[in-house]
Amino acid sequence: MLQALQQYFFELFETAPLLFRSPGRINIIGEHTDYNGGFVLPAAIEQAAYIAISKRSDNQLHLHAMSLNESIILSIDSLEPIPHAWSNYIAGVADQFIKNNKLVGGFNLVLNSNIPIGSGLSSSAAIECVVAYALNELFDCKMDRLALAHLAQKAEHHFAGVQCGLMDQFASMMGAKDQLIKLDCQSLQYEFIPFNIHHYTLVLFDTNVKHSLAASAYNERREQCEQAVEWISQSVPDIQSLRQVNMPMLAEYVLPKNELIYKRCSFVVNEIQRVESACTALKNGDLIKLGKLMFETHQGLSADYEVSCKELDVLVETVKNIPDVIGARMMGGGFGGCTLNLIQTAAVEKTIHTVQHVYAKTMHTSLPTYIVETANGTSRIA
Ligand code: ADP
Ligand code: MG
């Protein structure tokens, strides 16, 4: 892919580029915990967005997306979001540099990526991060990785219109091979957790669906969590998020008022605890325990938080009957995307075959499958 990228760039712009990459990400456990002040446990993965880039002497952005075979020319003096355009993830970052008074001139850029789009591996954050990292170097802006991750997140807010937390950009920018990042979404402090899964492999099964419920359900869940925090804080001082809440508090202050909200918040409180348990399991080398926690997370997301869907449930139910799969759960916001599976390495091929067969029979569609390995965060390649 790199050679093709370099060559394509040269053909278009007749100059030699700098090359950069930034990875996609998975999240091992800790779902819907970010906006509740809890923990997440992501890792950067091998699949990445790549760009070739060079300065221009004018104020124009000449952008090309190889996988879409589309080009666009923008002026740095009038950057605005364009509804649904792929260029937003690049222009939005350039816009943030300008807003931060980091002088950025025009540039030529060719983008390529092997991160599946819209499957929950954050192909968008990877683009933002690779562009942020490259512009920082190209224009010698001297920002550190953390500042660049924040900047990339703001680009997503303003140009993609997605009010995401920091996890995706943080994982892409800060990731490290064989490490998970335990990120405290309240303080933004983080810790690397060594991730050695020995004879096991992580595999993603892609449902190939994204149900339209996702956005409205997401907002509703956020409101339900906020409502519970408000009720509890009327009696318990200093409660700002579900991070500070435990099950007895939910039973005392939320259950009598609203059973559904109680159920939603039980999931979140337990999920925040599960991230801690997962880190302990990893420190003890207890992968069986980690797998059990993943299954528990899925159960909670499906039954209590109710953000799963038929396709995701079929995939998790199917692997529950396969002893070589020691853990599985839906990953991401819900209503589609991928399941994340922890599978005995020797049985990966056989398992993929079995699950694809079941999925074709029950869901009448194909099941794209990705093997994932952890990787380093954003970097310059050449
Ligand atoms: P994801 O979960 O993958 O981040 P998003 O909807 O947030 O899904 O972002 C996907 C969008 O990112 C695509 O619609 C497209 O605009 C952009 N994108 C991702 N990969 C590429 C690519 N290879 N080339 C051009 N644009 C891309
Ligand atoms: Mg995205």
C-alpha cells in the first residue's frame, strides 16, 4: 500500500512526499463508560490510515482519497464543513491548526487506509490523527501527542458533527504495541496495561449493518444516565457522574423512581467495575477471566442497556457454543458494527468458517472478518 501511495502522490504532484500513518483502534472492555466518567481500555491496531503529504507555496489544499478515487481542492482561507464529505476529516484538522494560531499553509495530500469504514474501528479518528501529526511536523508547530489528540477530537466535533469523547483519537495517537491503554475518562489520566494473549487471537466479526436507531438511542441513554446522577445528587453530595455511584445508591435513589433508568445505570456501574476487573485479570495472566468479563459486558449491553441488535446477538450466541472462543462481545456504541472475539489461535480459521456459515444461514449475508493485532500509535514512516 505504501509504495502505491508514494507513487500515486508523485504522479499527481511531481514532488516527493513525507509519509505518515495512524492506526484504527479496538476497545477491549468499557463500553458507554466514557460519557459517565468511567474507564475505557482501548488499543491501537495494525490497520491504519496512511497519508503522503507535501507543502504547497499557495493557500490551497489539494486532497485525494485513493480508495474512493476522489479529489477535492479547498482554500485554507475559507474552510467549512461539507455535509458527509471525507475531506472534513482533513479540513477539520487544518481548521483547528488555524484556530490555535499554528500557522499552516497549503498542502498536497493523498490518503489511503485499510481500516474498514463505519465498522467501529474509528477510521475517522485515524485520518484526523494522521493529518494532525503530519501538519505538526510539516509546519513545525511543536505540539505534543496529547495536544494533537485533543485537536483531532475537536476536528471531529466541528467538521464531522460528532460529539465524541477522546478515546478514539487518544488510542490512535498514543497506542503502543502489546499494550492496552487504561484511560480514565474523568481525569484523562492513563496507564498502559501489558497485553500478552499468548495462544489467543483477537478476531472481529463485522455484522455489516448499522441500524438507524443508533443516534437517538445514544442520546436517550446519555439523558437517562444524567437523570440518575441528578436524583442521587439530591441526597448524596459531590456526585457528578455514575463513576461515583455504586449499586446500593442506585437501589436507594433510582430504583424507586424509575426501573428502566435503574437497569440502564446498573449496566454502567458494573461496566466501570469490569474494566478494573479486566486489568486485574490481565495482570494475573488470567485470560479466561477476561473472556468471561467480555461475555458479561455483552449480556449487559444487550439486556440492560439495550443497545445490541439481532445480528450482534446471533454472533455472540453462536460463539458461546464454541469452547475455543473464551470471550466475545459487541464493540462500540451498538446497533451494528463488530463483535470482538478472543479465540484460541490454533482454532481461528475453523472458528471463522463456522461462524460465517451460521451467519449466512441466519442473517443471509456475508460476514467480513478481521484479525487484529495491537500496534504503535501515530508515526512518520518516511
Ligand atoms: P468509523 O467508525 O469508521 O470512524 P465514521 O462514520 O466515524 O466511521 O467515519 C467514516 C468516514 O470517514 C467515511 O464516511 C469517510 O468520510 C471517512 N473515511 C474513512 N476511511 C476513508 C478512506 N479510506 N478514504 C476516504 N475517506 C475515508
Ligand atoms: Mg468515527
